[in-house]
Amino acid sequence: MCTSARSRFSRRPGSYIRAGFMSDAKHLDPWRTELGATLRLAAPLALANLLQMLVYAMDVVFVARLGTPELAAAALSTTMFGLTMWTFSGLTG
């Protein structure tokens, strides 16, 4: 017996995903509700990226005291490490 997915889901009440399901506030505009949910999901990622940039900036501050060739070597190695890390993280999922 082959039934379609639509008829299968229509038998159960409340099986459809309603608009704005991520928020309990009924009076807010759906765009505002979805924007708030998206920002709550994106905030930790944005913070992690900012902290990673801060680590690179602190590397520059400490290595710059050693001299220009050392700073160039540190910048090159940091860039190559970042490129390798992002490449392998993209390959592994």
C-alpha cells in the first residue's frame, strides 16, 4: 500500500511546521521573530571569529618586538596554517 507523504502527514494534527515556530511571541512581526532567532544562532559564531582575529593580532604585537624578518615569518606561517586548516576542515565536513 503506497501512500503519499502529504496524506500521511495530514492524518496527524499539528504535523505541519507553522510560520514563526521558533518563537513563543504571538504579537511580533514574523520577520522580526525570525531575525531574532537567526541572530541568536549567529552570535556565538561571530564571537568565535572575532576572538580568532584577536589571537592573530596579539601574535603580531608580540612577534613585532623581535624584528621585521621574524614578523614576516610569523605572518607567513599564520597564513599558511589558516589556509591549511580551512582547507582540511572543508574537506572533512
